[in-house]
Amino acid sequence: MKKNSLTLSLPEWIDDFLKQYQFPLVSNEERMRFVLKLTLQNIEKTTGGPFGAAVFERESGQLVSVGVNVVLNQGCSAAHAEMMAIMLAQQELGTHDLGIADLPEFQLVTSGKMCAMCLGSVVWSGVSEVLASAQPEDVENIVGFDEGPAPADYDQQLEKRGISIIPSFLREEGCAVLQRYVELEGVVYNPSRNS
């Protein structure tokens, strides 16, 4: 019999990690360093790929949700950090649309600018701002992941849809996190393809 439901979850260490912090995190620097530390934990605990994300209330800095890449552990190619953070925020807030009028504006903070799949999820999510560290070329050149076909005018496509983006934020620190994944011989789990 085929299953007709799906369950995805974050690693067990997440709760203890969150207890180390006092929220809200007011500045973009605090939020990004939080996400980069979250990502580093995912790498060092070998619970997933070198990516982390969080959804914050944009003005207050209150944390709504976090996500880390759990593709291998969950056996799901869609279990990217941004996807997990967005889905958990939607579940927490009880809506598929994080942009509805009676909610505050939300910011997605991510250790790396979104791949093609996660870019689509951001467009559909309702978040109003993205704060991204490493760039797709960093992910491809440092680690070797295929980030997929993203438009050349990536930032403008988001802005056109009312989503502001701050790319390359603390980029060197984001690249250092990617390099740590390489040093620990993390798996590059691109799909198998016959070309």
C-alpha cells in the first residue's frame, strides 16, 4: 500500500540550540549570525547539508521558525533549509500566506541565496524580505552543489513581486561555513542524471 501522508522533521538538537538565545534578535547582523551558527551546528552534528534558515518578524526580530537542510536524513530532495523554515512558519501561523494583512511582515534569513526550488517557494510564501549570505556561485564553487536554473535578474524578479532582498550579507562568514562542510567531507547529494 502506498503512503498518502508525509512527515518531515528537524534534528533533535534544534530545541537545545534555540535555548541558547534570547529573542527577539533586533539587528540583521544578529539574525544572520544566528542562522550561520545554526547551519554550522547542522554540519558539525552531521544531520544535513550546509544550509540553514529562519523566519523572523521583520520589524521586531521575533523568531517564528528555523530550518536546516535535512535532505539526506529525511530522504526528501525538497527538505532544504528555506523550505523547512517556511513550511514550519506557515504551520505555526496557520496560513499558507505569510503576507496576509493581519500578520506582521516576515523576513527570511538564509545562509545562502536560494536555489531554484527555494526561490520559487519564497515567491509563493508571502515573506516580504530575504537576507542572504553566500551566493549561488559560492555554493557551486566551494561545495559543488548544482543550484539549478535561476534567472540572471534574480534580485529584480523578487523586487518586482514586492519582496526586498539583501544579498551577500556577511558573505565571507557564509562562505566559511560552506568551507567547513568541505573540510568535514560533507556529501554533495546532487541527483543522479544520465546526460
